[in-house]
Amino acid sequence: MQAARESRQAAAFDHIGDRYDEAFPHKDGQISAGEWLLDRLPPESAVLDLGCGTGLPTAAQLAGAGHRVTGVDYSAEMVRLARRNVPQGVFLQGDLYEAEGRYDAVVAFFVLLMFPLDEFPGALSRMHRLVRPGGLFCLSMVEADLDDHPLAFLGQEVRVSALLRDDLRAEVEAAGFAIEEEQVLSYAPASTQAVPEVQLFLSCRRP
């Protein structure tokens, strides 16, 4: 079931490709979260970018500052674009559960959207294990009350889940993260095919 869903989602993002960056050109929340990391990470830190997409802006921002960035995405096309956009990074096709190692920081921007709600605790627990003790974690989510909901997105159907902010905080803290900073943004995509949304960004530490 999980593998079949991931395959469908990956195929959708293969078709979307770099139209994603055209529809969402102003990723202010991700850039701000990246700056939060840059202010706290030691030089040449190891960073894992889960659901790295095209590598823009996060992998490019962190790799450009000299950090060792590994990106993981289950879309082959997104991995191809990330390798093109951020040649100094390492990008692998795979999912959250195939990621290995411990990192000074893990970022997961809009990754949880792709999981049903009942898989959120397991996904966050896995993210927690990928962060070394004392390391940093940045997460984003669209604020909504949805569970595995079909959504037309840039000409493709994807299934998305989302939480309201209090529920998201509770899930993140239950996974063992300490939330240090929160940002809430209203975002209007450039594409008329994507509706305006409220985006939540949590910057955390693993104690």
C-alpha cells in the first residue's frame, strides 16, 4: 500500500518537474528557516534535505554556505533537477525510510504532506533518529485539516494530509523535538492552479 502510494506520488512529481519552482518562486519561509540553520550550524556540517525537490532553494542555500548536503526525493526527475541545480550536493532517489546515518541538521519542507495522518508519528520518529543528539530540525506544513485527500496540483493528482498548528506542534514535540522558533506565512502561489495557503515553519532541536 505504502509503496504503491509513493510510486503514484513520485510519478506525479516526475511530470511536474521544474514547473514546481515556476508555481512557487518565492520560498521565503524556506529561506528564512535556512538562515536560522546557517546561524547555528558549525562549518561543514552534514545536512539531510528530505524531499529535496529541485534543490532550490534549500540545498543550494546550505551547500553554497559550505555545508555537506545530501538530498533525498522519491521523484527521479526531481533528483535529476537537484543534481543540475546544486552540483556540489549529493542527491539520491529514495524515501524517508531509506535515508541512513546521523546528521547535524535535517530539513523536511512539506514532506509530511505526502503521508496519511496515521503515518505522521512514525515518519517524525524516523526523522528524529536521523538527527544527531543536539542537532537541528526544520519542518514545514500547509495548515489545514486533511487526511490523504486527493488534490489537483499543477495538472497532476496528488494525495495530501495536513494539520492545524496546535496539532502539528503536538506531533513534533511527541516525536522528541524541542521547538525553538515558529513562523506562519500566508502564501499566494504564482500559478492559478494552486490556491493560496497558510504555511507553518517549525525550527527545532533534538535535545
